[in-house]
Amino acid sequence: MSDSDADPGKVVVNRAMSLDGFIAGPGHAMDWVFEHFKDNPFPEVEQATGAMLVGRGTHEVAKKMRHEDTTYDGGPQFVLTHRPPDEPEQGVTFLTCDLAEAVATARAAAGGKDLEILGADLASQCLREGLVDEVLVYVLPVLLGDGVRFSTSDLGRIDLEPFASTQSGSVTMLRFRVRKPAAGH
């Protein structure tokens, strides 16, 4: 089932996760992720993505990993932060506005395609505020035992509706719609 044509411009929390629920290992290690994405097992996700909104911590970790083969093109990158750098970075727009405005800005830049939300803290904030339409998780066959959890401990309950499960090689992609609370509840 593909919703890419019927529901353009979704806000999607997108992440790879170990089977024990970590999106990064100890010390924010991500090498275990790249081992499973050498051949881009789900190119349709990249093709549906028009922009990325990233938390500052995730952006800093990604900068340290630039030596990895990360040719993923998710469109313009926006980093939401309270501390923008003194010097601009090529291809990155730093935002210091509130969360809803940051999502709206990045979504507009996505040009009708999906906006990816990256980073545990930023994703948790967006989920809490009801700004997310979909959660996409790549489950990887590894147990890390420690690291950065899928969401922050203060997330609270978010109900999801599964709508797709696909496997490519060693990677299983799970897709969920975020159930929005009924009005008045």
C-alpha cells in the first residue's frame, strides 16, 4: 500500500532502530546502521522526501560521520536549535523559531513531498505536539544493549496504526500512521 500520491506532504518521523529500541549506540555510534544501508534498500522513501528537519544534537553527530557513505538526498536540511553556529554551513538552514513554525518552514521547502523529522528529542517534541502524520522505522537485526532510545522518556502515550511492513535484505521497514486524538478528548 502506498500513500505517497494520496497524501502528499506528510510529516514523517524516520529512523533506523536496533531490535532492542536504540537509534544510536553508545557514544552516538551509527556505524551499525550504515552496514545495512549500503545498497539503499528502500529508494522510494528517499524519492518521497522533500526536506529534513533535524535536531541540533543529531546534526552534530551527522557532521562527525560525513566520512561514511551517506549519499541520501532528503532535500534541504533544516536544523532547529537554540544555539545557531556563528558561521553558516553549506546546505543547512538553522532555525531558532518555535517548533510549529520550524515544521511549517521545512514542510513548505519540501515542495509537496514528505518532511522527515530526525533526532529522538525533536521527534518526541513533534509527536507530543501532534505535528507528525507517520512514523517510519527501519528495524535492523542487531541488539545494542545501550545508547540513544527511540524516543525521550517524557514522550507519553502516542497511538499508532500500522499500515505497511516491507523487508529488503536484512532491513524490515515498518510504517505507522499517528492516530490523532478526537476533538474534545
